[in-house]
Amino acid sequence: MKLLTRNTDYAVRAICCMASKPEKVFTVAELTNGLKIPRPFLRKILQLLNKEGIVRSTKGLGGGFTLAMKPSRIFLSVLMEAFQGPLKINECIFKKKICPDIGRCPLRRKINMIEDHVVSELRSVTIGSLIKKG
Amino acid sequence: MKLLTRNTDYAVRAICCMASKPEKVFTVAELTNGLKIPRPFLRKILQLLNKEGIVRSTKGLGGGFTLAMKPSRIFLSVLMEAFQGPLKINECIFKKKICPDIGRCPLRRKINMIEDHVVSELRSVTIGSLIKKG
DNA sequence: TTATAATGATACCATTTTAGTATCATTCTG
DNA sequence: CAGAATGATACTAAAATGGTATCATTATAA
């Protein structure tokens, strides 16, 4: 039962790192040094963040990545969705086939309530709120 | 992000099924019919439930499985722990190595709060509460 | 204008977890 | 003792996750 995968975890850290010098262009190498993340893996992560518009990339000598948004606008939930897919905790495994009988749907209902809480909590977390001292 | 694995899901159903006739001894075959769970897999699940003392087994002709506890005493959290391990949502991946710097620990703190909520909710659910009408 | 430093795209591989099977031993009943 | 049931356990299959490798593209600067 893992709420955050490594992808997301790494992304959060890289972004936190970048948030410390908002205008600076970071190369992947610079980021890996501080964060101890395998370099090619971090590249892949940053490329996705770029596609998502969270980070901006520039190629060539002197290029690298910069934050494209204010930390207070970067939501944890958005990162999780990008790297882990939809924020669902409970996928009804049997798609309606068996549900109706046995006390299974009450279970789903309960799980859904839990899920709603988790998701709304996650949606309240931004990178800004994370780096604003701890 | 899956709160319940198949194991647990199947276990819940099988138990709900058994709870409908508390004194009846169910063979695996009977349970699979109603539940569409692969038979040898369900056997494994029931064997574990037996070891956990949630279900009682009898061998030989006429044997099978019966509930060993009242539904109201069977906690979802206990089933989850049996099949999925400790109720942890967030395992600090880097064991203190990187934590201290960057805004990572605030993240953990937040995740921990979410986890506490989830766990306490789960601990409040019993099979009894699930089958008590829906 | 060319060498080089950077990312873009993408295909691939390794590991771990989850899901499921197979088999033989044991026990109970008739 | 035969057969119907579970006990124990080892194995296999599939999916998800984590990570590599490689070649293409672009920008800079000598």
C-alpha cells in the first residue's frame, strides 16, 4: 500500500530543489548530485514534468530545467496523477459483475469515503506548502 | 495505489458469504461457486484465515470451513494486515539518508497524517458492519 | 561550421509484487 | 480402506515498478 511511488517522490524532491533558486537553470547532473537519484531516471522524470508544463527545458550548452510555475501552484495531487495515474485507491475489480450480492458494496462505499478524504487532503498540498519551513 | 489487494478482497467476500449461515460448514467448492474465485487460490486464502483463527477448518469428508468469530469481531484492518502486511501507506524510502534537507520531511509529515486517518477508519470497519444491510 | 553539451524520444531490461497453479501429504468419515 | 476434504509448500505467470541505453535534436561557443 504505497501512496507515493518513487517517481513521484523523486519529482517532489527535484522540484523542491529547483524551487530554492527559482531562476536558475539546473542541469540533470546538478540535480542528481544533491539528490542521489540515478541520472537517466531523473532525466525521464524531468522530461515528463516538462511535458506537463511544470518545468521548462532548454536544450544545448547551458541548457537544463527551470521551474515553470510558482511552488505554491504546484500541487502534489497533480504530480501524483502525472506519475501514478488517476487518484483512485479502490478500483472495483469485478466491474459490476459480482458486486450486487454479498456485503461487498458497503465495503466499496466505506473505501470510497476513505478515498475522498485522502484525495482532498492531497489536493491541499503544494510544493510551496512543503518548502515553507518544516 | 491500491488499498485492498485481491487476497483481501476475496477473503472479505468469502467471510461475508460464510457469515450468512454462521453454523454451516462450507467446502471450498461451495464458496467458489458463489464467488467466482479460482478454487486453489481461495483454498490458500482460507488456509491463512484458519491460521489466523478467523475461520476454523475440519478435514475429511463433510469437512470444510466455518467462521470462528462473530462477524462483528472481524476487523477489516486485521484481514488487511494478514494479507498485505502492516498498515503503512508511506515507507520512508531512504531511511534517514536524505531526509534532513530539502522539503521532504514536511511531506512525510503530511502523508503520515493522511495515513493515520486512513488507518483509524479502517480499524473501525468490521465484517459485521459490512453485512448489516447496505 | 563544427565540436560539444545539453535535452527529446523511445525502446529495452531488471526487479519486485501480486496472482494463481500444482502436487503431495494428512486427516476424517463411511 | 476408499474417497473427500484440508495442510503445506513449491512453483509459475503476469503486471507494475524501477532503472538503462541509445540515438536524435538543438543550442552554444570557439
